[in-house]
Amino acid sequence: VSDPVVTAARTAAADAPAVLGLWAAQPSGSTDLPGLAAMRALIAERAGGLPGSIEEVPLGDGPPALRISHRAGATRRVLLVGHYDTVHTDEHPGPPVGNPRPEVLTGPGVADMKGGILVLLAALAGLEACPDAARLGWEVLLTPDEELGAPASLGTLRAAARAADMALVFEPAAGDGDIVVARRGREVLELTVTGRAAHAGRNPWEGRSAVGALAELTLAAEALSSRDDGVWVNVGLVSGGGAVNVVPASARAIVDVRAPTADALDAIRTGLAEAAARLGARREVAGHVTRLMACPPMPRTPGALALARAYFEGADRLGLTVGAVEVGGVSDANHLAAEGIPVLDGLGVIGGGLHGPDEWVHLPSIAERAAAAALLLSGLAASACA
Ligand SMILES: [Zn+2]
């Protein structure tokens, strides 16, 4: 394909493999403040080649987000989102930075998502080579806390989504290069049971075992899962009791719930509360369900599917095979979709081993995905009203 947009995106990505090696060598775990500051400086230096203004956006007491924006007054505005933190720490290190094969780079955050940031920046360089670029305003928001669930950047992300017509997120591709059009929502629930203690050798019949009740509640929770409906209830942690010769008076479980709709998430939480109430009445214990964390679903919408079709057109021209999938993991895309705008995710690199000791990226995918995203952006510019 000889197209100025594709050529500009590929040119901008030409040195990305070398840059990614340097970026991966710079630790930037979500709680590593000096590391995050150094990573911001590296990204700002790289982004200096783009038009637009770059600024740090304060997020309370924590590290700032990076914002690069251009043509904020354009009729059509696209938000491009990434994160510059990683899950990796001294205790949970990623792989050493290296090339096990010439086209593969390993290292902490190479796929999730330092490689994705390089895709994003090169895609914008491609857009700027398009004669219609003047019709499309863009804002890049790179956050420091995605891997923590965006506690500090949530409000900024949602405000940016409200100011945009659509959002593109550069998390790694799913599978062999699929983009993500829907993500299930997630809730973390705490189940607590309070029973009555009694001596196991003297008056055990006067006790009410919280552990026994929680065991039943655990099975009730698992039974709410439905693979066909994309609903999964995982009891990931249980604790309870104390001394072995005492009927346990307290027990607790932490449950991870995934579901494709807000209604389905509500139904699971309500179902667990009802199960806890029934159990409480029968076993004479008190059971409670508390929501510790919630992330809304990113539903499959006509707007997101239209964006996906536009992406496929560009990918087709580049000879890339790309599908669109729904996944269970959450990302910043969930929060953006909650504002009602179309969102595409998984536009970053092809790689794997995310969050683990073998994280890797397929290096040619940086330029390929940059060119595909650049074609999407130039198409959005061309179809925007002047
Ligand atoms: Zn990520």
C-alpha cells in the first residue's frame, strides 16, 4: 500500500523496536514514583515530534497523567488512551529485556502497554500526513494507574470521554491480532458470615459455624456462574475461624464476578445477598454481601461495531487479518464506554505473557498496527464534516 498515511506511520514506527527496548528497561510499576517520572520524560521526548501541546495533568497526590492534544476545536474529536504504568515490581519482576528471536522482544510492559504507546504515537504521525487531518481533533491521555484500576485517573478519563466523540485504547491485541469491541464488567464482592462461638469439646451444639455457612454460600456463589451467558463467579479467597477447638464465629470470602451487562452484575450481587439471607435464617448466622469494587461493562454497541468495521477496511488494505472479540478482562476502556461513546480497544501490539515473567511483543506488529490505526484515523478525518 503506497499511501502517505501508511508511509508516515511506518516511518514513525521504524525505530520503535529500539525505543521499546529502552522503555522496557525503565521500570514504571504503578507505585514506583521515580520510575513513573522517568517514564513520563521518555514518552514526552518521543511525543515531541508530534504537533499539539503536551502537558502533565495532576491527579491528586499521585503521579500525573500525560495529555497531548491538538485541534481541540475540531468538529469531530477522538480520544486515544494508554497507560504508562506496569504491574511489574521488584517482588513481581517481568522478564529481562532481550531478543530471544530477532522479531520478538521480551521485557516488563513491552506489550502492556509501552509497545501500545509507540503504536499510538506513530498512528498519529500517520494521521498528520493525511490532507483531511485538519478536520479531526485529538487528545491523547496516558495514565499512571490503569493496573490499579484507575483510582486516581478515573474522573479525568471519564471527563475526557465526555468531551470526545469516540475513544481508541491501545491495550495489547487479543489473540493473534484481534481488536476488542466489548469487555465484561467486573465486581469484587466480600461475603462475611457471623456465627456464634462455642467450645468444641463442651457445648458445640450451642455454636453456629460461620465456616460451615460460608462453605454453603461459596457453592451457591459458584452455581450462579453461566458460561453460556458470559457470567463467571470466582470465589478467589476464603478465610475463617481461629482456634481449632472453637466453633468458628466468623468467616469471609472475596468473590470476583464478571458479566457482560450491568443488569447481570446486579443479578449476581442480589442473588448472593438472597442466598446469604436464606442461609442466615436456616443456620442462625448473619450473612452479608459488600461490594468492594465495581467496573462497568463495555457493551457491544452499534457505534463500536461501526468503528471496528472502519478499522477492518484499513487492516484489509494492509493485508492484515483482524477479528473483533469480547473479552473478560477490564481496562480503562470500560470507564470510557460508561460515558456512552463508541470505544475500540486492543489496538496496541500483538504480544503475550501479560503481567507475567514471560511478557513479549511481536516487533513487526508495532508498525503494522500503527499503520492500521492511522488509516482508521484518516478515515474518521475524511468522513468528518468540515
Ligand atoms: Zn494494560
